[in-house]
Amino acid sequence: MTHQPTLVGLEEVFNRPSTTLHQDLLQFPEIDTETRRYHGKQFGRAGELLVESVFLSLGLQSVGVAEHSPFDCVVFLEQGVLRVQVKTVTRPRGGCFNFNVSRGYHRSPAGVRRYSDNDFDLLALVCLSENVVKFTTDRRRSQSIGVEEIAALRRRPGASFEAALADLGVDQMPPAPVGLMPFCY
């Protein structure tokens, strides 16, 4: 068997992922600010997966996209494909989950900037400590979800999605098919 050497600097990509428990995360959501910052990417990914889970529970297929795209996943509807941007926060402050809807990172060359009007179709706001998602077409840079909204979002996860679809001009979800779905290769 031949051996393909890895490119210098990419050795870590091919190492087995660490199976060590992050003791600092076992008490989530009761963790300190530094731990939240350190694991920020993981929390963001957890939010994306929660959104995809909600889509699956609504009978919709979705798929994540490359990290540097202006949206995090696409969801497939009968009417077409929706591009979804996910924003995740880990805990409420002052009775609200507060979201900063901006693109980029403070330390990146491009910095932090507004999304363009055509960057995504739908925004998914994730309250990770509560495992709830609110879908919206609102593009304001600063948004919040009051803790009093959490029970309703949990009780009916698809309600905000239906409202967002209506805002986009998609009146309703297509009716569920009767019988087996065809399977194609």
C-alpha cells in the first residue's frame, strides 16, 4: 500500500478527534463567559443542528453549507429552496435572548458588517439553553426573544416557520403526501 504524506500544517486534520469530555461544558448553560467564548464555534454549530432538527421534525429536508457562505443551510420546499441564516445565543440577559444579526468576526480582515438583502431568505434565531428556534424574515441587526415567548416556541416549533413563509409569500406548507414517498437515486 502506498503512503500519501499530508501537507505541512494539515496533520491535525487527520488525527483522531479528541474523545475527552470538556468538563467545562458539562454544566451548560451555567458556564462562565470565558468558556462561552472559547467554545463559541461549537455553540454555533449546535444551533445549526437544532435548526436542522426542527426542519426534520416538520418533515422538511435541509442541508448545511460551507462555513463562509452568507447562509448556514438550505431547506427544500415544494415551491423552491430557502437559504437560512442561523444565529445562536446561549443564555438570556435581562429577560431576553439578544441576537446580533451581522456577518463576520471582529478579528477578521473584513471585520463585522451587515448582511446584504440577497444573502439569505430566512433567519433562524436559536435560544440554545432552551432548545428553541424562532424563524423570521426580519433583517434588523439587533433582535431579541423574550423569555415569555419560549413556552409558545417550544409548544409549536413550526408556528414561526409558517409565519415566516407567509411573510415570504409562501402561503402554507404543502400538504403531506399520502402513501410512500418515491425513493430515487
